[in-house]
Amino acid sequence: MTAVEVGVEVAADGEVAVVTLRRERKLNALSTGLEHELLAALGSARVTTSRAVVVTGGGTVFSAGADVDELRDMTPEAIAEYYRGSGRVYERLAGLPQPTVAAITGYCLGGGLELALAADLRVADPRAVFGLPEVGLGILPSSGGIARLVRALGPARTRDLVLRARRFGPDQAERWGLLTEVTETGEHLARALALAHELTALPPPALAVTKQVIDAAAESSHHTALLLERLAYTALHRTT
């Protein structure tokens, strides 16, 4: 697919589905149109029948964030409808049963970072720039960015990043545990594909259930998390 104003390309690399944002002229800004196309792409047969999914923005930018000009004039009713519509794409990515990898370069800001945080694993090359600038625009991250950062980094670090609208690079993101690894320049997609193919060798039921247990454990007491592990093990034991 050639570059277009709005679009999402879905390709197959063996058992891996590669989902690429194609709104390069707007730095892959996540308009409702692009979100709708991404929502459809994540529900496509090529994705749902894959063993792993890679999400990327291409070779120069992941996503500079939400299309704030489009959202600025929405009424409260329209905003509520947005979250029921294209705005649920972030949770659609997070809820996929197969493992997902975000391949990041360039800007990964605002909604772009929230989309990357919804993936299971993240790799980035040295050109990546991360941040949540929403507070500086008079709004706040609202597609899982705060919730996922609090679980990953704790409240104090999240306050520092979100309230100050701080930008940070891939080395810092890796030290904080937000990135699986930093690649050589231009190698983010190749490395993401390698990780995805590595994951396709593992049993799909074990991957899907383990993803659910990890998500639940992050919000549970130790006792509840331990119980979930044991129940999941018992269920998976019958699949081996």
C-alpha cells in the first residue's frame, strides 16, 4: 500500500500479522478515521487468525498522538460516543489473545504512546521520542496511558511524566522497564518481527491465558493473583 492521508495496512509475515499506520503526512496522528481503520484492521481475518501481531508506524514515526484539532470541539455527548466507537481501539489491541509487539521510531507521543503501551512488548530504535503532552493542552491522557503507566512505573513517576508533560528517550524508557529493548537505528521493525516469530513457537492457549492472568494480577491482591495462577494452570494442564 502506498502512503495515503488515512489508512492502515495489514500484511502477513508468516504467522505474524503486521499492522502499519499509514498517515505519514500527519505523523500518523490518530484521527477518528485512522482509529476506525485500525479497529477494523485488528478485527480482520489476517489479524484474528495470526499467532502474533506487530504494530508499527513505518520507518520514520510511530504516532505523534491524537488529532487534537478534531477532538477539541466535541460536545460531552460526542466524546462519550467517541469512547464507545473508535476510541475503544486501544483496549481492542490490549485485549487481543495473541502476543503483540509495538515497533517504534520517531515520535511516540500522547495517543501514540497510549497505543504502544497497550501492546505486550515494545521495541524502539534510538530515534524514538516518548511523552504524554496532554496536560499542556488542557486535557489529560484518556486511553489507558495513566492507568498503564501507574501500574508500570508507580504513581510518583507517572505524576512526574504526565503533570510536567516530560519527553524522554528510548534509553530512559528501557531503564524504567517500558521498553523490551532498544535496537540499532532502523532495526525496530526487524527486531519486533523476530520477537513476534519467537512467540509464535509457543502454545497459543498458554499465551492467551497468561496474558489475562498478568493483567488481572496487576490489579489484584497477592492471594487473588496466586489463586488465578493456580486456576489457570489447572485449566491449561488439560491442553498439554
